[in-house]
Amino acid sequence: MKYILSIISLALLLGFSGCGYKEGVATAAQKSYIYFSGNTSDVEVSIDGGEKFDVESGQTNQYGVKPGKHLIEVYRDGAIVVKREVFIGDDIAKEIEVQ
């Protein structure tokens, strides 16, 4: 009888010990950045044909985008001065130079 109780206890212990184990890998959200260098005074930028916005020059002024392919258009006085299609990997900052 003691032998049977020992086997049942051992089986229950092994069965319950596996219930709390979770397998998987936690990853951070995917994000990438674009920043502009050069003469960014009086320019507006459109990403993927979206709404235009003003930007500031320098690597410390980064704009977040999803990783992947993007169309970057830089306008000065209504005319396109930079039109570039870029592919940006996860956790990468891509520089766009404005003349």
C-alpha cells in the first residue's frame, strides 16, 4: 500500500510541476527611425505619401517608423528636393541627407 501511495504521489508531483512552465520568447516591439541631415530649414517631409510635417536636422531628432520599405519625399517651397525609397531594418536609424 505504501508503494502504491508513493507512486501516485510521485506521479501527481511530476504532473503538477509541469503546469506552471511556459515556453516562449519575449521580444520588444519592432521600431526603426529616420533622421535628417543637411539644410532642413523651410522643408516639409512626407513618408509614404502621408501628411507633410516639419523636421529638424541632426541624429538626435529621430522620427519613428515601422521597419520595412518607405518612400521619403522632402519638399522645399512646394518642390520635391529629395525623393528616396529606403528599406529600414528593425532597430535601425537611417539618415536622409537634404541639400
